[in-house]
Amino acid sequence: MTMFTAEILALAEKIIREFSAEELMVSTAESCTGGLIAGALTEISGSSAVVDRGFVTYTNTAKMEMLGVQEQTLARFGAVSEETARQMVHGALFRSRAAFAVAVTGIAGPGGGSAEKPVGLVHLAAKSRQGALMHHKMLYGDIGRDKVRLATVKTALEMLLALK
């Protein structure tokens, strides 16, 4: 039994199929999704050829220790920011054997939001070893924790496919 939608599983299957064919690996750095992106990918048979590793960095300390996010970045911009997402994806890529990485940080709710950073705000970044970098700022809205997290997984998988 899976919690993922058919759409998410189809995206994950496409990533596993296409990346495997080219012997490309992926790593993930996840905060608000808590490992769901890696989970969606590993739902697919053959994922061991593509998924190198996943970093679940829920705390700022974990982001710094595991991914090399700078303390100054967190202090100046906050954990939920474009700057932090970019540093997370860089760390996930270069602290792995992957050719591509995706990182997400956001506010899934129901609490934790503010006027500047409302519930449903998620910053996603995807990066390739060739240097291509994408960032998306998503405002999913206060649609419920599960829906924010699943919407984030879907966007992250779409970004990996677009970057390839």
C-alpha cells in the first residue's frame, strides 16, 4: 500500500526508467517532505540503480552538518528560503555520487507560518553536476500538511525530469 498518487508514481517510474538507461544517479535533500521524495523513487522497482542517497535534514543543525548549509545563510534568510534550498541542493549533489540532486525546504503546516512565509510556502532547487540549476518558489496554500508535502514531491520529481 502506498500513500503516493498515481501521478507521483508515474513521474517516479519515468525518472527510474530514463535515468537508469543513462546510468545517472540522483540524491535528495529534504526538510518539509521528510524523505518522501526518496520514498516515492524507491517505490519503483529498479530504483537502486538510480537513487544514490537521501538526506533528511529537518533541523538547521542537520542542514549545516550534513549538507554544508552556511550558518550565516540560515541566520540571514531562514531555513525556508531560496538561498537555503540552493545550498542544500549543492550539498546533496557534491556529498554524493549523483549526477542530479533535488532539495526542498518549506512550511507544510498546519502551524509555523507567518505573513512573510505562509503555510504552504516551499522552496525547491534542482542541480546537475554540469552546473544547471533550477529554483521554484511554490505557494501551495494552506491546503493541509499531507497535500503540501505530496504537492512538493510532485514538483520535485518534475524538476528532476526537466533538468535532465
